[in-house]
Amino acid sequence: MAPTRFQLVKRSQLLLASLVGNPDLAVLVKNLNIEVPGHGDERLKENSEALTVCTATTDLRLCLPMSSSPMPSTFERAIAELGPQLKSLEISGGAWKSQNPEWLANLRCLKRLSMTHTYGYLDPRPSPPAFELERFAGSQNMTKPVEFSAVTFMLSSSHSSLLELDLSWSTFPTVFDLSAFTALKTFRLTSMFSSAEKAHAASTSLSALVKSFAVLEEFSLSAMMRFGPTPALEDVDILRSFPSTLKTLEFSFIPFKTAYLLDVLADLRCLPSLKSFDLYKVKSEGDGETRVPRPRHELNEITRVANERGIEIEWAWLKQNRPYGGG
């Protein structure tokens, strides 16, 4: 029988306690994963002590409590002391706020940063951190939105180093300029388009965005809601806007007309390096807002034309072995 979550947490706490009691063992720890308890829990002291003794940690994952209270000074100080060697930091769960607005500035060697549901950390600070990230993943709360400018501010020193950007943003950014990130190779965005007007504005913004990518190799766009307004990307001819370096392309719950896809795939000047194309099985028709299942013969034709160019087409329901009900 698999251990319960309670048993796993208990084992984790026992392991952390053993590290605190054995400094010679603690200094060998490179990867540290801590599920932080809430305030008032006696385990909080053990967690901060474990952070303090594991002085050689380069990869730190923190799952925070669901609390908006300040981060305990012991935690903040322990993380800051890891600054000279910490390469990867992942913070998920709650919304602790740092008592020092420039606490990230101490993590000058950081290369990978992930902030999932930790919205308080995305607020602009007096000065941007000096770290030069290679990967950043961040999310925005639907009930407590954060301006996208907070992210670009935090990445001010990563313009020439950032290779991968992965965002889950509940409201599509009104200003979405990533042209400064000249080395970006992977871009993933999951967002929601709350009205037809915002979806239309997003189409124009996305067209300008992909044109700014110089060496992009992977692009993924997903709508948070399966039904509802989505950008009419064929209206801005987005598939002809990508750089020639693109190898992987994915659109989840974003429909395209069959005629547009066939026209682009027939153009050998378009997407010359593409190897994998993940498409939504539903297509748009007429005004672009009507969604209908793509008939089997259209699916086959798209796949055939793509395969002739060495492009693998992925259809979501086929990967999941579900029957298709199209004609």
C-alpha cells in the first residue's frame, strides 16, 4: 500500500530533523525539498534549521503554507545565505511575503526560478535582482492579478541569458513586449481571454510578440477555458510570423481554419525548421467564433501535407486513444 500524504510529510520531517542533528551529513545535501508548515507549528523551527545547516544546497524547492503573513526572518536569512551557490529555486503554494523587499537580490547565482501561486513575490522592488536567469516560470492569480511588468522588471538582468519562459497568466497582458530577451528559445503561455474584444486585441499583440523572437525553437499557447473567446490568429497570419528557427509549435484550445493550415503548410518558406505541430481538433468557421469538429478527411489532408514536409502533426484525442466523432 502506498504511503499516505501524512506519512510522507512525517518521513520528510524526520529526515530534516536528522540533517539538523548531523551537520557533516547536511553539508552534502545539494537538492532540498521542504514543505513548510503554517505559523505556530513547531515544525517551522525544524525547517528553518534544516535550511541553515544545508549550506551546500544548490537546488531548493519550497511549498509554502496558505498564509499571507510575513516570511519568518529565520527562513529569509537562511535562503539569503544560500545566495553564493543557489542555482535553482522553486516556490509554490502560499503567499508569504518577504520582510526584506530586496531579498531576491542576494541570489546572484540563480539560473532557474519558478513561482507558482506565490504572487507576493512578483511585486516590483526598489531595484531589480542582478541574477541572470536561464529559465523562469511564473503564474498569476485570477483574484489578485499582478501586472506583467513586474515579471519583466524582475528579469531586467536576464535579457541576454533567458532561454525559457513559462507563464500561466489569467489575464492576457495588455503590454507584452519580450523583444529584449534575445536568447529566448522556449516560450509557453497559458492565458484566458474574457471577451471577444480582448481576444481580438490579443491576436494583434501575439503577432507582434512572435515577430520579436529571433532564435525561438518552441512556442506553446493554451487557452485556460476550452469554451469561450480565443484569438483569431489566422487573421493576423501568425504562422508566417515565427522565425525560421522554430521546431515545435503547440496550440491548445486555439482553433484554426483548415484552409489556412493547408495554405501555410504548402508554403515551403514558412516554418522551414518545424518538426512537431500540436493542433486543436476543432476548427473555426465563418465569423471565426463558431467551433465545429474538424472532419476526418480534413484531418487526414492536414496530416498528409505536413508529413510530406517532415512535420509530425499531433491531435490531442489520438494521443489519448479516444475515438473521434468527426465525419
